[in-house]
Amino acid sequence: MHDPTENQPPLDGRAVAVRYLCALAPMLFDAVILFMAVLRRPDRLGLVLLNTGLALAGLVLMRWRRHRPVPIATATTLLTSFSTMATGPAQVVYVSLVTHRRWRQIVPIAILSWVCLVVRSSWFGIDQATYISTAAGTMLLGGLTVFGLYLRGRRDLAASERQAVLAAEREQLQRIEQARLAERVQIAQEMHDVLAHRLSLLSMLAGGLAYRRDLGAEQTRETALAIQENAHRSLNELRAVLGTLRDDGAAQAPQPTLAHLETLFGEVRAAGQRVEVRDAVGERGLLPEQTGRHAYRIVQEALTNARKHAPGGEVTVELCGRPGEGLRIRVGNPVPGGTPAGPGARLGLVGLAERIRMAGGTLGHAVRDGHFVLDARLPWEASHRDSTGDRG
């Protein structure tokens, strides 16, 4: 049965040539010796021809040593009982068998090789040369076993290095894909926050034009101008968000922070949304810019949700906090009974929760006394000056 753990890489032409040269070298050495023996004793020409034929048969059998290692090793080993020249192919086949590292196959073939060695050495009688030949053959057999195991170790090491390189490449591709996904999520959040706010304002203004018949010409003109202005701002903010996709080193437009909330409140009030603000943030100049940006987006998304789910209701926005205590944002709006959720319901809360989680804060929301209340907390670390005091 094929062992899925073994490493038998395909051989190129050079590797195949080296193995056949290793088999031919002892064959040629024995051929020279046998040729010199035939010159002295011509009656042994038949044995030499048989020896050569069996060796050539072993050389042909080498071709299938990797596909059928045990039968080919057995056949070439048995050939060495009658042919000294077949020792070369048999040794190459034996080393190939050892590289499979299956001891239940290696041990029987090694024993068979040793028995065939003894038989061949004692073919013309047992003398001192028989013992020397047997001892040398035994040592050679052990060396071939060690060499085969060494080749297998080298192959395992090369395979592990290839696997490590492939794993590193897969890990690098995975990191790149994760970075791309994170960037897409961030861009999607920004697009949702910006477009949801602007489109809800446009919807509110357009609804006023469609359903209010008491508007005069000047009021209608002002509402149309407000729609035009918000549409223009939507396009500009969309361009700013999409600009983050460019990698041309261009300067990014400044992002809104806590200082821009008054402008936001002015926009929504001009569109007809009633907003009551209670701002008790202390030392707001020490608020980190990133935290201020998150705070702006939280308030913006909360106002958008209120326009979507509680149109016409008064929204209460409370802001408080100081360095070391954190920044707290509470937004509440009435919950009209039986009002169905519009398209994308609760997706805004999912985006807010993800943004706040990435900022290291917490988000809670509940319905209390007929009001939906969103409660967000963002970390605001105390600066060194605040923690040590002014010692001047």
C-alpha cells in the first residue's frame, strides 16, 4: 500500500543518469576482471556470458524499482547469487527500497542479500577469499542501508522546507486578504455613516415638499436649496471616503470630530429634526482626535436612526466626560407604537457596535418609558499632566 507520508520526488534526466552510472560502474569493473579471467581460461566463456546476461537483466529491471520496490529488489538480489556483475543494479535497487523507510521490507531484503552474498562467495568453494568477500559485502550492505536512510532524511528535509515556504506564502496571502477585508469594512462603515445621514436628510426635506401644502414660494425655494446643498455635500463626502482607496499619497480631507457636532446639529435642525443637546464634556481640547471622530459618527448615526424610526420626534443628545473618566454619549428618541422598521433596520446599530468595539468602548441600547435610548462609552485616557497635576 502506498504510504502517503513518504517523499519520493520525481527524478529528472540527470538524476536517472547518475543512478544508472552507479549501477554500471561495478558492472564494468567486474567485466574487466572476468574478461581477464577468460583470457587465462577460455572454458569459462559461457559462465561469463551468463553473468553478463543476468547483469543486463538487472539493469533493465531497475526501471520499475520505484513502482514495485519489493519484487524488483527481490529479483535483482536473487540475480547476484549467479552474477557478480548484477551486484551494481541490485545495490541501486536496494538503496531505493531503503529510502521508502519500511523496515518490514528492508530487513527481509537485507537478509536475502546477505544470503546471496554468501552463496556467491562460496560458489567455487569456501576458502579465505570467501570470508574476506563475505565480510566486505556485509560492511557494504550496512553502508548502503545507512546511505539510503540518509537520502530519505534529505528528501524529508527538502519536503518540509517546501511545505514551510508554501505555508509562509499562504499565511502572507491570508494576511493581505485580511488587511483588504478590514479596509473594505472600514470604508463600508464610513460610506454607511455618511450616506445614511445625508440621504435621510434628503428624504426628510423631500417629504416636506411632497406633503406640506402650506409652504410659500420662499419656503419651497429654501427647502429646494437645502436639498441641493445636502446632495452636493453627499457627493463631496462620498468622494472623500472613496479617496481612501487611492494609494497615491494624496493628502486626505480632514475628518469630522467632536468640534463639528454643532454644524451637524444645525444641519438636522434646518431639515426639520428637533434636537435637544446637553453638552457637559470637560477639557474637550484634550480629547484624542480619533475618539472625537468616533463620537461624531456615533451621534450622526443615532440621529439618522431617529429620523428613520421616529420621524417628527424630539431627539435628546447628552454628552459628558473628561480625561480619565471616558466619554459618554446618550441619545434618546420616542418610539412610536406599531411603526415598522424600514430597510436596513438594526444594521446601523451593528455598524455602531463594531465601530465602538474597535475603539475599545461599549454600547448599550434599550427602550425605557417609551423612549429608545442608545448609550455609548468611549475610553479617554488621562494625560500625564492631568494625572500628576500642575506643579509649577
